[in-house]
Amino acid sequence: MSNNQITGSVRFENVVKNYGSVVALKDLTLDIVPGELVTLLGPSGCGKTTTLRLIAGLEAATGGNIFIGNDNVTHLSATYRNVSMVFQSYALFPHMSVLDNVAYGLKVSSIPKKEAYDKARDGLAMVGLKGYDERLPSELSGGQQQRVAVARAVVLEPEVLLLDEPLSNLDAKLRRQVREQIRQIQQRLSLTTVYVTHDQEEAMAVSDRIIVMKNAEIAQIGTPMDLYNTPNSKFIADFIGDANVIDCEVSAIKSGIATVEIPGAKLKILTNQTTNFNASLVIRPQNVSLEQASKKAGIKGTVTYAAYLGNQIQYTLDSAIGELFVVDNNMADMFKVGSDVDIILNEKKLVLVSK
Amino acid sequence: MRKTAIIWQIIGLLGALLFPWYMVQGGFFSFSWVGGIFSDPKNASAFAQGLFHQKWWLITSLLPLVGTALALLFIKNTKLLAKFLVMISIAGLVLIFAQGFIVSRTGARIFADLFVGGAGEAGQVGFGAGAFVVLFSQLFILTTGFSGLGKGRGDAFIVGLIGLIVSLVGVFVFFPVSHILIQAFEGPEGNLGLAEFFDNFTSSRIWGVRCLYEANSCGTAWNSLFLAIMTGAGTTLLGLAFALIATRTNFRAKRLLRVLTIIPIITPPFVIGLALILLFGRSGMVSEFLYDHFDVEKTRWLYGFWGIYIAQLLSFTPIAFLVLIGVVEGVSPSMEEASQTLNGDRWQTFRFVSFPLMRPGLANAFLLGFIESMADFGNPLVLGGNYSVLSTEIYFSIVGAVANSGKAATLAIVLLSMTLGAFLLQRMWLGKKSYATVTGKGDSGQHASLNPLLRGFCYATTIPWAIFTVIVYSMIVFGSFVKLWGYDHSFTFAHYIRAFSINFTDGIRFTGVAWDSYFTTLTISSIAAPLTTIVGLATAYLLVRQKFVGKQVFEFSTMLSFAIPGTVIGVSYILAFNVPPIELTGTSIILILVFVFRNMPVGVRGGIAAMSQLDKSLDEASITLGANSFTTVRKIIVPLMGPAILAALTYSFVRAITSVSAVIFLVSAKHNMATSFIIGRVENGEFGIAIAYSTVLIVTMLSVILLLQFIIGKRRLRRENRIQKHTKTKVAQA
Amino acid sequence: MKTGLKLGLAFSGMLVAFPAMFFAAPALSDELNMVCSNEQDWCDLMVANFEAKTGINVAMVRKSTGETLAQVRAESSNPKIDIWWGGTGDPHLVAAQEGLTQASGVDTSELQDWAVNLSNISEGKTIGIHLGVLGVAYNTEVLAEKGLNPPACWMDLTKAEYKGEIQVANPNSSGTAYTELATIVQVFGEDEGFKILKDIGENINQYTKSGSAPSKAAGRGETTISIGFQHDMIKLAIAGFPLAIVTPCEGTGYEVGGVSIIAGAKNFDSAKKWVEYVISAEAQNHGPEVNVFNVPSNKNATIPKEAPPIASLKLIDYDFATYGSSETRERLLARWDAEVGDLN
């Protein structure tokens, strides 16, 4: 392996993976550019881990081609792919000290022992575990073990770093800390990184781009902002962030603006569709504001639940358009449970998705 | 791929050019062949044989070797090259074996017209070093080619390993065993027919159920089956109790217990049976005592089911223990702790967490006990009375006054089908659950200690058992120091002196009568043990970690040699390896091979149990870190398999020393084994020297085992092996 | 890591001895490969004496007759054994019948009639080396304890007082027991004989697999009475067990031990020298040195005083030709299974 920092792209061309009659991936094509952190996000069983293992070479593709950098690696065994992986269970070698764990990949790549250990120490320092060299994995806390696993993968300076649900075994506080650290290291080394998670918040927090998968297929690819603001389906809207998805009637579409009718309101919403379609309306909780009930026409609702969280107030409303979840940043006054309110939607921020 | 293939190509060419193709007088390492590698018709290499000594068919069968060389030189496209290598090397293997089978010692067997005149009519002897080198090179070129085609995720090591083990099992298990099983279908005139087989197969001596409704005994098959189930269950239970005591309690004499559980396994056959007779026989010490003091009538109750059962429990409990200890140790403490934090009490923790996690171990222990009992013939021979079992029937069908190899083969098939049944049941019971407990997550908890009732039960079974074992073995040691065991108990060293005297007058001369077989036994066992371990664990690795076509069949075939009684294996080895191309009778190699392939199932079972507890992500982590499969095996799997390796090594070493039935036919004047020596003495009524020899063997094996334990030691996963102390305050824990 | 290293060391340590024997072809010349089915000490002594006398190197292993026969059969296409010495004549006769052995052509003029007889019926393929007499043994201590009378005849063994006290081998597995079966049939006639066998069967506590097992059990008091060859019993008695030996009053059968050269033996000349040696008086006289008390086949050899006094015994005229043939054997055994029968 060279000392130059090589980071590679990853490309899937019509990759298919079957386990017997079970389809784990159907016809996947994707492109990951050098240096970016891409998250594979989706519910369990969607094929995200399979995709990751295909990149690593731990599974063999049933069809299609996989490229890392310029090389077609479809039939290359995992050993010879310049890719490292951090496992969900960390997979630290229980019989080796922390230092031996981190130096393992270097040593098996015939790097002289001393150099390997030096690099490993640097790696441990990078993840903030200086001085833990001689410990056994069993003597570390979960978060420390996780960082050892990251260090072990990173010291190899891989073309692509793969992370399989790296935070799932950590508690909430630690999770934020570790994911920031991972992101920092990734950016410092500009490592092409593929990150698998089922936690959308985690995905939003670390990713350059997110690939949302569902039923062995890609549902949508985009930056966190794209996915949040312009979901292309009900599934994405629901999966990324909180959203109220309600039925609506599209009465007309003219020059990119759709006229949408819901009980109590008529809305003008941007759309890229040109003809009428069966649509649902996506309303993010913070795009709703509430006012004291008035005589005006509009959407009426009743507060059924209210929670004061310090920086925001969360309401659940019963309304003509169905149950609504609302986040209000107006901390000045708070509606009591049972009070009637007028519901005002921020038209510009609403999104139409097909049903 | 190309690089690997080129290396094997070069090795193959060297083998064909510079190694003697045939067996050489005095052995390969005498190097007496070096001078005649081209000129001597006996010692010449394959090319020289073909060019200068009229063995033209050797040249023909070596053409594929040249073919692969040309392919490697001229084909640049990797895929195409792989395809060529596969096809040509298959042709090579086929041709080499074909010529070996066609041209026998006395000339060609078929196609005689082709081999008219000269060397063809003179015939040829068995394969030598050169032939084996070439065969291996062709085999590995084949597997490398396969890996080049993308099989086994393109991993040449894995494909090679699969190829190697499949070939070895094929040649050293299927090939010989088929020789004897086919006799089940041979009619009186040597014609093949099913009638004879069905006559034998449906005989009421095998399947009779008279015991159900009158005071007769049942068919041998039912006897064997009942005994095997009882022994399997009994040994598993006792083994588990011992394993729990060794790992989950703070019992003081743990080490002693461990030694006690080992001793029976290292006891030469017949000795346990004899000791039991001297204790519980009609004129045994215990019987006499009970008669004298309590007026209990002296009977022959020992001869029959109970005698065999007790002896088998004594003999085979250690196997269950060896399998289970690794498994019980391996159950992750955090899972037990998890159960406890979920308000499970100690019994529930054991019942619902630890015990289910031990299932692979339990199933494997039971299967081994079952098979061992089925194949055991020493104990039924001595203690069987009128309780007839398949293994003894088979033995006497082969060596008895009326030898009937067809009947022996049929009985062997009955026995095999029972083993197969047990094997399939085991698979069903285990199902597809995951039993991984050693994961990549460092694990620092403490093993749950046993609940009092369970602990009580463990103590209640093991301690009496341990005491019983001590008594039986004191009897044995005692027997070696008395004039006439069982009759004249005056003290003497005479037996030891006869067997193991050393003369120091002019240099050291081993003058005792036992030394020869003693040294042979130790040498052969020490060679066989590590080979058995390697083959067994490699097979386990393939079975647990790799996916390939025909895995189930492969798994069962590795059990085959174990499930067949030794007598059958012994005879089948003679039938298969007495004539070219593979001629091994009378050598030590045949003894080593029979031990390796007969005992490897234990390594396989133990390895599978241990390996299914290792989280797969550990291997994967190693591989994604750039280690190849071989390095992964060496650096990750092997160290984590410490106990399993120790168990396999110990067991195969000991089995090689103590096995009888297979060996009896294979020992030769130069390579006589201790057990065959001991049996000769027992047959001759010289119990003293037989027991003295046995005692020396026991001591030898015990020292070797302790040495191995010291060298390999325990795997270091947690700093200490801690067991919760049950103090009222849970704070003060070690 | 360290563990791996240690493992490696352990393995390679054990492998060190391996090359020494790898690919060692079996030695084929300048020596004699023998399987001995006699007592180990007798085998050892004769080998030593023979080597000293002839200078031929003997590679010897001891195996029981059944095992040897099975091995000779399995190896018949490429025999590794040159000569088979010792054991009852029966399996030697079977081997001769199956063409597994070859005539040695040695001079048998010095031999007893029964030894020459064996040679004649096998066309010279096996030659008699010693005679073993069938007998009954009882444990004197147990017999006294139980207050039983010592048996003296075959007929005595059918008495109800011996119920559960007699042990004999199963003729299906043991040549000794077959000799007993054939003897009784020859003494009493076939129908009467089987009736007696059935009556004795009522008293049998176990049909053992091996022929010498009953006498060993009697020695230890595990059974009171045993049927077997007298030289086995004498040996046990001399070793110190309280055994008394009886030759049945109606007359008894015997076996003649054999020596045979294997067909296709690679060292025929040496093998022939061995045959000549073991039937010589000089060689046979060494027997008592190692507690071998059967009757030697050479007329000029001294009969050990411990041996059964054949002159005064009532030996039947055992018909080896008839009762050694496989048809008779199969017929008698089938009848035995049907009428007397092992318990299973």
C-alpha cells in the first residue's frame, strides 16, 4: 500500500444479489465520489448491509459489476480490496491487545513491525486512546472499543472506509460524540466513506449524501437537505424527519404550481409534476403555526397533547385534516390541552408527493 | 491466481523430473534413490521412466502437466487460463490414477493389447514420492483454476483446502470403505445381487424383538441402539456435570476432577472391563464383601447390558467432557448477566440462557457418545455376556470360525444407518439458530454460578463417579504390582521388569519386551495426532465458515470413518491399500492414515462446536483488514480455538494409542502397536504384564496431556475466569 | 499471537519424527515376514533360536488365528506375509482350501501320525506342529464353596446341579467351541450329540466369543466350570489359579496346530527353512522353557511332563477331513443355532 492518500470512488453497475430465491438487491446502480461520506439508510432488511458487504467483498454479487476507483473488483476477494470496515459488533480480536488489534491490518500487509506499531499508536492517539495500548478489548468501555475499531480501520488508509451501524451499541450521548469524531476524521483524511445506519437522525448528522433504500432498491438519493425538503415519496417524507402526511386533492397544475384542496383550505404548492396526480401533502411539524381560535374560515383544530421541552413546545392536534404533530418555537404562551386553535400552514414549505 | 498456479506447476514439474515415481526400497528419506533418479529402473523419476525405461504410459499421463505449463506461459486472459487449467488438470488426475489402476503389479488388467511387451507386461509397483508430488500439484492447479473462475469468492486458499480435504476423504475413507461395503451385495459366487443382502439385512438375529414379550434377548441392532442411546445420554449428562463443576463452581478439587475425567479416555481397552470384573464379577471384591457381610448373593449381573453400560460410561464420559468444557466456557457471561438483570434467577438463567446456548455442544457430545458406543467392541467383548451388539457381531463375522464378510458388511450398513439417523436427528434439533457467543465485543462479565439445586445435582453425580473412577484405577495400578491379579496378591515388580527393563552394561539397551511396541506407538501417535487435529479443524472451518455445494454430504462423509467399526475399517484398508497404485500395507504410514481419518471426526465435531461460538465478523474483520484466509485462520481462529485444539490434539493422540480394532489387521512386524501387544498378552492370560504395560501407557499419556495443556494453555479473552461468589451483598466480588 | 507461536512449536515438534518414516516402502527381501499365532513368549523364543541358527532375519508379529486368516484373505492379491505359524489347524485348513497357502514340500517322516494327517488332508499346505487336547476345567475353590461334585464325563455336564455354572465359547465365533461340538457329535453320533449339547446348554451361563475366555473366567471364579483346550488350562493352573483339569471319560477331541507358507510368499526359501525348523525335535524341545505344554509333533521331541498324558487319555479318532470341511461345518452350525442356540 502506498503512503499517498488515495481515496477512491465506488460504482455499482446493475448489481444484483440473490440468496437462493430471496432477492437481497435488485439491479442496483450507484456512484460514490471520492472523499464523500455516503450513508445507506433504510429499515432493516432493505439491502443496505448487503450493499456494504458487496463493497467489502464479503459477499459475491450474483450479477452486475462493482468498481472501486478504476478497478473492477466484482470477483476480487475481500483480502485484496483496499477497503476497511468497522463492524456493528466491533469485531475486535479478543485475544489481542488494543495495540495489536490496531496494528493487525498493517502487519499482515507486510509493513515492518516497528512502523506498524508507530502507525497504530498514531491511530489510537487520533481516536483519543493514547496509552491504552496494552489493554485487552474486554477491559474497555463500549465507546472505547468502538473507537479502537475505527482506528483499526483507518490506520490502513483504505480507499474506502465502510461502517456498519457503528453506533448502535452506544448510548445516546456517546453516540453524538463518537459520530462527530468519525465525521471529523473522515473529513480530515478526506476518506471515501460508506456508512450504514437505520437511524435517520444519525444519517442526517454525518452524511454528505444519503441513499435511502427500501425493499432491496434505492428509494431516493440526495443531500440531507434535499431529502428533508423535497422527499420524492411518502416513504421518504415519513422516514426522514417528522412529517404529517395527509390526503389532499390536486385540482389543477399550472406552470409548476399545483392548486391543492384540503378541508378548510386551498393551497398553492410548488411541484415538478405537469399533470394532475394522486398526491399526499407533506407538512413538517415546524411549518405549522397555531393561533387562538377565531371566527375566520380556515383549518380548525383542538389540542389533545402538549409538551414543554424548554426550547420548543410539541403539540398533537385533532383537526379536520386528521391528526397533526406540531412543533412550536413560540415559547411565550402555551395552548392548554383541550383548547381550540386555528391552524396556519406555511405554504412555501409544503411538499406534494405521489401517494 | 496465476502466481499460485505457477508455484504448483513448478513443484509438479520437479516432482515428475527429480523424484522417484515409484516406492523406493528403504524409504524416501534413505535417499538411496538419488544416484539412480534417471538410470535405475526402480528409482527413476516419471520422465526418466517414460523415456529410458519403456514406461511410456507415464509420459502419456504426464502430458497434462506439460499442458498446464503451456497454458500458464501463453494464455494471458485470466478467465480463459482458469478454464484451461481446470480442464487440463482434471485430465491429469484422471490419467495418473487410470494408469495406476490399469497397470498393476503383474501387468495390465485391461487394454492388455496396448501394453504388450516389455515394461507393460512386467507391471509396476505403487506410487512413490514423485507420483504424490505430481498428484498434489495437479490437484492444487485444479483448485487454483476453480478459484480463478470465481468459486469460493475467488479465494485460492479456501478452494484449495476444500479440494484437499475432499480428495483426502475420498481416497482414505470412501475408497477403502466402498471395498468392504460392496461385499454386502456379493452372492456366494462373487456375483452382485440384492438377495443375499436382504437375507442378511432382515435377519431376525439383527431385528428380533423377542425381548419385548418373553425372556429372550432382542436383535443385535436393537441392543446396540438401546445401549448407544443410553451411553450417549449418560455420558453427555455426566460430561455436562463435570464441565459445569469445572467452570461454574469454586469446587476445591477441580484440578483433580479434571485429571480424573481424562484418565478413562487414556486407558487401553479391556483394562476397564477387567477391573470391573475384579470388583463386581461373581468373585469380585465387592461381591465377596457384600456376600460375606450382608449375605447378598453372588451373581453374574455384570455380564450383559449393565456391565457394558458402566464400562462405556467410564470410557466415554471424558469425550463428552472435552467437547462440553469448551462450550460451557464459551457461553458469554454477559448473556448470563443479561438474564440475571432481567430478573431471571439462577435456575432460569441456566435453563433459558446458558443451556440453550450449550445446545451445539450437547448435541455433539451426545452424537460422539452414541457413535463411540455403537463402534466400541472392547467392552462388549469382555463384559457382554449374552448381550450381543453389532460391533462384536461384525468382528466375529470377520475373524470368527465361520468368516462371512458379506454378513459383516451388512451389519456394518445397519450400524451406519443408525449413525446416519442420529446425525440427521442432531441436525434437526440444532436447526439454524445462532449460537455465537464469542463476539468481537470485548466481554468482561462473570459467569453465573449454578443454582443450589443444580449444583447439588452436579456434585451428587460427579463425586461418586469420581470416587468410582479412583477405585477402578487403583485396582488397575494395584493389579500391575501383584503376582496374579485377582488371585495371588503378593507384591512384585516382576511385570514391570519384564516389560520395561533397561540394560546399562554396554551402553543403554532397552531389553524389556515392551519397548519396541512402546516406541512405535508413541512415534506413530505423535505424528498422527497433529495431522488429525489439522485435518479435523480445517474441515470444521470449512463446514462452519464456508458455503459450498454438497456441504451436507461432505459433513456426513467426514463422520463415516468414525461410525464404522474399526474392524471393518482395518480390513477395508488392507483391501484398498495392499496393491498399487497406493500400496501402504506393512508401513507405518497406513497406521498413521487410519488414525488420522478415523479420529478426525472428533476434531471436526469439537471444532464445529467451538467455531460456531466464534462470531463470524471476527473473520470478516480480519479479511477486510487485508489478511488472507490463511493468515486469518492462523492469527484469529486458531488462537481463539485453543481449547478445541487442545481437545482434538489430546483426543487424537490418545485414541491412536488406545485403539485396537482397526489396528489389529494393520500392525506389522516392524510396526507393532502397544494395544496389539497387550491383547496378545491378555489372550495368553498374562494379565500382570498387560496391566503393567497399560499403567505405563496411562502415565505416559497423562504426562503428554499435561504438557500439551501447559503449552497451549487457555485462550485469553478475559483477564480472569471469574465466577460469581454468592455473598448476600453483590458488591464484594472478585 | 503468542498462542499461535506456541501451537506452531507444538505441532512442528510432533512432526519432527515424521519424515523419518515417510514413504518407507515395506521391506521385501533378505528376511522372513511371519505372523505367529502361538503364545507371545513361544513366538519370541523360536524367532530368537531360528535367527541364531540360520542367520535369517525374522520380522514377526503376533495375531490370533481369526485375525490372521482375515488379513491373509484381504492381502491375497499381494501378500505381505511369508509364513503363518501356530494356532489351531482349522483356520489353516480353511486357508489351504481357499488356496491362500502353498505346499512347502518338507520331509514329514519324523512326525506323529496326527501331524502327517493334517499335512495329507491339506495336500501338504499345512503341517502339524503340536497337539492340543479338549478338556473340562473347574475352579476347585468355587466348586467346594458351592458343594458340587467334580464333573468327569461329558454326560456329567448335563446334570441339573451345574445350572448356570458352565461356560463355553460360541462355535460360530470360536474354533475351540467348534472342536467341542464336533467332538461330541463324533463321540455320541449326531442326533444324540445335539441332544446332549442342548442339555449342557441348559447349564451354560454364557457363550463367550473367544475360545480361551471360559477357562480364564473359571480361573477367577467368574464361572465354575469351563470347556476348552487343556494347554490353556494348564497354563492358568501353573500361573496359580485353582483349576483342576478333567479329560471326559467318554473320550475327547483334539486340535492339531499348523504351520503354513502363504501362497505368493516373497521369501519362500526362508519360509521353508522355518517350517523345517519348527517341526524339528530340537526346536520343539524348548517349549517348556516358556510354559508351552502341548504335545509336540516330532516323534523325537520330549513330551513335557505337564502336557496331557495322551498315551493314557481316551482320544477319539478325530475326523479332520469331514469335520474340517466347510459343508459339514455350515450344516452343524446351522443345526446348533436351531437346536441349541445362543440366547440371541
